[in-house]
Amino acid sequence: MYAVTREEMRRIDQYAIDTIRIPGLVLMENAGRSAAGLLIKQDETPKRWLIIAGKGNNGGDGVVMARHLAEAGHEADVVYPEGEGGLTGDGQTQRTIADAYPIRFLDEEEPVNWPAYDGIIDAMLGTGASGDPREPYASWIEAANGSGLPITALDIPSGLDADTGSVGTPCIEAAQTAALAYTKRGLEQYPGKGCAGKVSVCSIGLPEDEAARHDVRTFIGTKAAIEDLYGRNSLYPARDAEANKGSYGHALIAAGTRRMNGAGLLTAAACLRMGAGLTTWAMPDALLPIAAGKQPELMYAPLADDGTGDWTRVTAGDVISQAEGKAVLAIGPGLGRWDGDTAWLEQIWKEADCPLVVDADALNMLAEGSGEQFPKRNRPVILTPHPGEMARLTGYSIKSVQADRVEAAKRLARDRHATIVLKGAATVTAAPDGTAVINTTGNPGMATGGTGDVLAGMTASLVAQGYEPEAAAVCAVWLHGEAGDRAAHDHSHPRSLTAGDIIQAL
């Protein structure tokens, strides 16, 4: 499933009109009929709807909805907050057609009897709008929200930015959104996702491959979409009956200290549980007596640390030696920071001859280095930052990163020649070629310490098993969230969830 920007949607619409030769009036008719059909299918009981219509195409779509709802036995009233004067083009045509139908057009100056309606259709501001809604729309948005009636947003809630998901003041708080042709990026990113309610995509009659023709590269990471992108068995691959542990890769995990040994254990245990054939946990030597036996299936690589129990005395060369012959190195969880650590990571970056999954403290080391220190590698790199780490990597504020997570991830993927996993609600995975996938699994209970370590281990495991970096990251993120959803279901409340529960639910 594609997620488009307003400009991508504009280009697709224009191509449909100019090249395919679908008249704009036909697209408007298809849009309104399809969205009305969504409501009719949801409940066969006739209802009374108030459609609040703007003067643009979104309002025209809303008038078409009114007609088709009326044909199905519903009652439909329409009001234009700015009045009917100045209607032009297809919107004016639809208004004229509506005169032949049992539709009431209300005077915008008269008070609305809100309790007389069963629901509201927001057809005020379409995808082209941005910023805080102006009057009279602001007052109508506030009144609709305050009515207590369920609101269906047509294409996008008025006040919500179609690209970024930022929310204006005010913004429609919809129970559901009937997205036209494709979902919009802003409907799939918070905080906008929280105002959109349940999003359903309604066809407007475009050819099936139209988004691909226009090189739309952002996808919604449903199970079906991921399997379309990366293969039918990408999420739950079958295993060869004649396979052995060597068939599924050997991962190296460089993580943990005496103070933060749990981070290393979670990463390594998740790597095993995700299906890596072999997993070795590289750690400071003094950590071994603490860690040994906690996960008996692991192998251990204690590295000389002068008895410190941390990485301050472990040489980069020792890590590089351990990485020889490994399918992947995951590095960062629970490492801590020390003088010279950026140069330490630089040596590993340049000399380790295997893919890297870089997380946690290693990301902060990377952020402090220059492009010369961390050039494009010959082997793949996956970076897994949370918003704070993303801000340090990019030089932007956390607020700026969160304002458009898809673009932030795409930009860093291009600049760093790496696959980026921007963690958080609706985690975004971006590849250097501009592809981005917005994840659909997971829950707020996963906002707890250690869940990122689990994701790093899962990602490394899939790389070890032969997945390409982008596929490994996208599939690991989806499976991580899905395991979190199963684990939350097994608890009395999502807040009871721990990172270890996610590993057990894999």
C-alpha cells in the first residue's frame, strides 16, 4: 500500500486528467461515490448526515457523497462555511447536479441543530491545505469536534498536514478517514494518525500501477505489503528440512558492560530467538562471570579489558578479529562512552569485513565523527536510532525530526548510505534509494527499556540469515511490533510489558 504526499497526489491526478484522459469531473464522481459506499456498507440503517463542504475539490467530493447517500435512503444536508458564492469548475457542476436530488443546502449563517444528525462528513479542507485553519473553517472545525457526533473525514481531516502529519489548531478529530486513491503520509504519522481514526482507502478509478508509474517510494508496512515488497515468505520463511545451524548465519553481538549487561543479553538473546544459526556475544572479559549461563545457547567472546568490566580498555582490533567470518556485527547496546570511543568505532567501521547493525551508544559515537571518519562502507550498514539519537546524527532538533519522520529517515539514509530505522510510534525504515516503509505493528507498552536492544538483535539475526539490509530492517521492525502486540495481549495492561516479554513472544 502506497502513502503519497500532496505533490505526488497532485501529479497523479494531473496525469490521469491530461494523459489518461479521465475528466476531473469523473474522478470527483468516483471519489464521492466510493466514499459514500464506505459509509453505506458500514451500516445499512439510514442515517442523517451533515456534510460540511469547502469550495475546492474536497467540497465537491462531499456533495457527490451527499447525492449517493441520498440515493441509498440516507438524509444528507450540506453546508458551505463560506457560502455558495464563488464556486467554480467541477465543484460548481456538482452543486448544480445536486439540485435534482433530495439534498438540503443549509444557510451557513443559521445555527446548526447538531443533535438532529447521526454523523458529520468533513469535506472542508483537502490535501493542499497547510498550517492552522483560518476562519470560518476554524469555528466549524471546533463546532464539529464539540458536537459529540462521529466524524468521517473525506481524504484527510481538515487541519491535518497531508505530508507530515502535523496538526493545526484546530483540527478535525475524526472517527475514520476515507482516503481517496491512496493513504497520505500525514495520515500514517503521529500526531496526525491520532486525528485520522480508522483509515480506509477508497478507489477513484485510477489504474492499479499509477503510483509506481510516478515513482512513489513510501509504503505502509502491512503484512501483505511487506510480503509484496520482499517476498511471500519474508516474514515467516520456511526452513529447509536438511538445514543445519551453519545454514542460518553466525552473528556477533558487541554489547554490554558490567553495569549494563542486560542490554547485551537482550540483544544476543533476541538474535538467537529470531533464528540466527549461531550467536556469539562479545563482551569485556570481566563481564563473563556475570553473563555466563544466563542464555546457555549463546557463545561468548570475552575480550581483554584490564579488569574494568567495560569497553574502555578493549581494543577495536579485538572486536575486528572476532568479526572475521561472521555474517553480521551488531554493536552499541550498553557499550557506554569513553575518551577516544569515536576513533575506536571508526576503526571497526573501516576494517570489519561484514555488515553492521549500529545502535545505542555506537550511534552517539558515530554522530560525533566526521564524514571522513565514517565514509560509505563496502559492506551494508543499518542504523537504528530513536528520535534523540536521530537528532544527534542529523544535527536537527528532536522536534524537527519528529515533524516529518519519513523525510528525516530518507534524508539520513541518503546522506549516510545506510538503511535507517527511525524508532518510535509508526517506526520508519528508509533505504538509500529513497524507499521508506511506515510500520503498522506495535503498541505503547513497548515504550520501555530494552525494547530497542531486542530490535537490534532481531535485525542482526535476519541479516545473518541472508536478508538484504532493507528487508531485514523492515521485517524485523514488523515482527518486533507484532510480538509486542501478542505480549501486550497476554498481560492485564500494556504497561506491564517488558523487553523480555517481546523475545518470548517471537
